[in-house]
Amino acid sequence: MVQAVDLPRNEAGITAALGILKQRFGERCQTGKSIREQHGHTTTWIKNQTPDAVVFPKDTAEVSDLVKVCAQHGVPIIPFGVGTSLEGHVNAPAGGICVDTSEMNAILAVHPEDLDCVVQPGVTREQLNTYLRDRGLFFPIDPGANATIGGMAATRASGTNAVRYGTMKDNVLALEVVSASGEVIRTASRAKKTSAGYDLTRLMVGSEGTLGLITEITLKLQGIPEAMSSARCSFESVDAACQAVMQTIQYGIPVARMELLDVLSVQAVNAYSGLDLPENPLLLLEFHGSKNSVTEQAEMFGDIARDCGGDRFEWTTRAEDRNKLWQARHDAYWASLQLRPHAKGISTDVCVPISKLAECVTLAQGRLQELGLLAPIIGHVGDGNFHTLPLIDMENPDEVRKADEFVGWLNDLAISLGGTCTGEHGIGQGKRPYLRKELGGAVDMMVAIKRALDPQNIMNPGKVVPD
């Protein structure tokens, strides 16, 4: 099990900064134990490390003011969206100030003619798409959880639609960022492309709050498709399902979503969502386009699936059927927890080249069986990304040891196959031991960037790169 790193505390600086922040923010600077614990813990098995206070700014100017106070006194700053991160991103290993962006939740501008919008970081994915719906637009990145846009940008999130629409790095045009000194910068304009200088937008997207605090995000938008169809197909093995995935991608079918559920996951969603899916490895797909094109795409996939031994292929354009199926997919985490009540689900992800997907998933299933762990597998397999969820009795040291062994083994396996230790969860604290294994000397360049932009190491310390 990954151990949270405890960093030295700056007691005098924290005390001084807290006195100033309490005066400036009043009731929006909270120091109660319960709220601090809430902001120091997410759905992870890493130890809860609480901040010394939680501050709720309302705009960029207040964030800048807060950062300047913390910079003056050398106090750590930890950004917080809604706490859906999975790798200890919001822990406070040296104490400090948690910056909760929930009151920075305004949609500042929508430009339908340019297919973009500007939002504050506390806007959630569902909030944004509800607002855009009447304009015929939507934001396609869907990590499942109703995460904040700021958190999604900070962790370079993706999710079920990534196979067609890309990840956050492909859908963020520009950012407003408060630097470690409190300076407010903009990384780019609303132009769809630029060759002006270093790509600071991509540097900040995925930096997990270690280089600055995101206070505004300019996003690409998409028009709501004229039609959508969803399909499902069962297979005798994970290998057969992955073969169908590879052929679908190679044939250039513009699939919007392509999700794999193993047998355990199918059993879980059947019980939780009242479905009657065959208890075999399952692919769920969605196609976007015109009425004719979504029909054609579904039928083309059906031919591929049958060639790969697929069974009970069904597709539909009825919104009710599509929504029921995808809601069950989004509820898969909660459904999986019911396979072993009172156990803790330890979610981890890796991503490999599509050609290595079947091998990686099959080996993972075999390793889980060897260790005697109950762990459903679900994947955004259109881009080679999949998740395992070992269900662990945290009071059983042997189970915890085996789960830790498996997670480390899976990270190493993905890297050895030319993949990554994380496709979308991010590094945080949990994946830090594997970053150098994956990227080697590139980590030293990251450290140099971190030192240059945050010389006091106050921006979310203890995350991503070595301290």
C-alpha cells in the first residue's frame, strides 16, 4: 500500500498565514476538524492528511490574494474541486491551506458561433452540459463522476467519450492561472490554434495543482449530434472482445464510446441496475452522427463483432434504452461495491497500446486469480485504458498486501508493454513511485520546471514529482 509522505511543517508560517486569512475571508476560512478531514481525503487507501484550513474564494482576485499570503509565509496550498480524485491529490502532507473552488462556479461566457465557452473551475461537468443543452451544444469529456472542470483540467481527465473527442488536453483552449507568487497569467487566447511561444496550456493541464491554481478555463464545445445509437455485444472471452475493439479502430469507424465490462462487472450491474445482460465479457458502444450514419456504424460494428465470435449483438436509437444502459455503466463503481459489502474498492488504472490491450487485461485477470482477489475490470478500451477495482477488507493485512502487490505489478506490466501507469487518474501520491520507471530522465526536467515555477514548493507539495 502506498504510504503517504509526511513533509516538514512550517508551523510559524501556517500560524501567521491563518491569522491573515481569517481576517480577510471571515466565515469562508474554516478550521473545523470535520471539514478539514473531508478535504484531506478522497476515494483512496492513502492515509488522510488534513490541511490546517479550508478557504472558499469567489474569484481570481481572491485566489491571487490568498496565494500571495501563503507565498509570503511559505505555506502549502492544495486545490480542491469536489474530491473525486483517486490518487491522493488533495492530501496535505505538510499541512497548509486547502483552496475549495466550489464558490467559483460561474459560466462566464458561451460563444456558440465559435463552439467555445469560458468557465470558472468550480463548474461541474453536469452543470455545464445542462446549461449548454438549450443552445444545442455539449462538452464531451465524461469521466463518470460529476467532477469540476478545474479538477478535470488539473488531472488531464478523460473518460468514456475519449476515443472520439479526446481528453482534457485536447479540449482546453486556454487557462487563467494564479502562479506560485500570486501573479495572474493567461496561457493562450480563444483561437483554435496558435504557434505563439511555449504551450503553457498543455503544461498546466495535468499538472495537478503543482505549478499554479487554475481560475478560468476556456473549453472547446461540440454540437449535440443529430442522432445517437448504442450497441451491446457479448463475447466468449476478453481476448475476443479486444480483437473486436482493435478491428473497429483499424477500420476507422468513428465510435464515440467503447467500454469493456468483464464477467464480474456484468454480474454487478445486472444486480444493481436490474438488467439481464449475458454474464460474459461485454462491449458497450455509442455512435454519434446523422440518422443514416449511426445506423451504418452500428451495422458495421455488428459485422466485426460476429467475425470475432460476438453473441447477442443488439443496437438501438431509443433514448430511453440508451440512457438506461449508460446509466448502468456509470453506476458500475457502486454496483461493484455490492459484490462484497463492507469492503473498500481500490480503483486503479493503466493504459496500453490497443495491440497490447488483450494481453494486458488477460494477464491482469490471471494475476488477480493467483492472488485470490475479487476485482472487477472495466475499460475505456477504445483508447487502451482500463480500470481494476480490488475489493479489500482493510482490516486484513494479508489482503492489503496482496492488493498493493497487484497494483504495483499492474503498473509495471503496463509500462513494460509500452503503456503508462495511469491513463486518466493522474499521479498524485499513489503513482509517484512509477513515474520515473515510465519516463526516466524526463522526470528531472519536470523537477526543473517545478523548481523554476514554484521555488518554495508551496503548490500542492508531495505530488507528481519527487520533492
